[in-house]
Amino acid sequence: MVCIPTGLAALAKIIVASEHKTIPATLHYSKPNPEITGLSDGRLHVVSQTTKWQGGLTAIKHFGFGGANV
């Protein structure tokens, strides 16, 4: 599953990613936060380079300020 935040922009990003069958890299990521144990111990990872994607479930998480929730 791929989870990309930011509402409508995320929907557009997911559509483009599925058309190209790739997961885009996370911009400006350099190293994991040591406070997040899942990243430190390897259970979770950040997509730091463009990755091939076979498709599947996709989630969008967006909580806007002022009541705009998607």
C-alpha cells in the first residue's frame, strides 16, 4: 500500500504514478529521524528513489485546516 498525503494533489500524484507504474521519490529526504523506531530498525522505509510499482491498494490521508477533509 502507498500512502501519499495532501488531498486532491495526492489523487493526481497517484493517478500519474499508476499510469507510469512507479512510486515517485520523497523530495529532500536524507536520513531517518532516530525518534521513529520503525524507521531506525528497518520495519518502515521512506521511498528515497523512484521505485517500480505493480499497482494495488492506495490510500490518501488529508486533514485540512478549516474543516476541508478529504
